[in-house]
Amino acid sequence: MKNINHGLLVSFLCFFLIVLYISCERTITKGYLSPEAEIHSFSIDSYEAEINGDSISLEFRYGTNIDELQPIIDISKGAKVTPKSGEKQDFSSPVVYKVIAEIGLVKEYTVCVSILPNTESEIEYFMVDDKKANIQGTNIMLLLDSGFKLESIKPTIQLSANASVYPKSGQAIDFNTPQKYTVTAEDGSKTVYTVT
């Protein structure tokens, strides 16, 4: 009888340990909280950001308004991000995003948006007094009344944004022969115009 009770006791104890193990395993699996707080991707419109550690950077073409952009953010499963994905942001200065993991761990990312330099190197108008020149591609034809002293004409030149020109607007030039004007865009690209 002692052997039977001992055998029953061992069987019961084994059964109890197996049930305890299975129930603990289920509890651990169901209650697992992820420590991950990562931004996997960050994009705005068709622009994909470069993520380097906790820094995120994007470049937009010249003229883009960066005051109200809506980023799409892919983060670690179960985590939350503030400001939220799709929420409008003013990126004229860096914006800090906080990713909060399920266990409460917080990781901060700083997003910097920059505007690429203007690539336009155009003369928009070329004037002498109140006479506007005719611009055809890179050729500028200036028709002046007789009596103008061609040796010292001071044209007024309007350029694309952030561009510069040489010779400068308002500089006295001798127009007895065709003159070259070089327009340099903000990005350094150049266009040469011939004025006749």
C-alpha cells in the first residue's frame, strides 16, 4: 500500500508540475512586452528619410513649403510615437519624435528637414529705363530709341530666386558690341546670356 501511495504521490506531483509549467509558459508568452522603440522608416510624400542612429534627415526641392508636412512613420510593433504618424508638423526647425516601447522605454529621434538650393539660373527680365528686352532662350535683344549712349548703359536685371549675375544689375556696360551675362544659380550652376 505504501508503494501505491508513493507512486500516486509521484504521479500527482509530476502532473502538477507539468500543468504549472504550461500555465506559466502561456502567461509569460501572453504577457510579454517588447522593449523595442525604433523608427524603421520615415517618409513625407515621395521623399524617404535617411535614418542614422537617432537622427532623421530629409531634403526637399527648392520652393517646398515645409511648414505643414505630414510624415508617415513605421515603428516597432506594439510601440507608440508622438507626435503621431500622419499628424501635420512644422519642419522649419528640428522636430523631436518620441517612440515609446510596450515596456515604457522611450527613445527620441530628431528630424531635420532641409531645402535643396535653387537650380534655376534665369534672367526673368532685362530692362533699360522703361524698355524691356525680348528674351528668347539665352539670347536677349534690346531695342532702344536713338540717342542712347551705348557706351554706358545701366540695365536693370531680374533673376531667379537666390541667383546672381555678372556683370551686376545697374553696372554701366558698353553695348556697342554684344555682351555676355553669366547667371549663377544658388546651387552653382551657370547660364550665359548674350545681349545684343
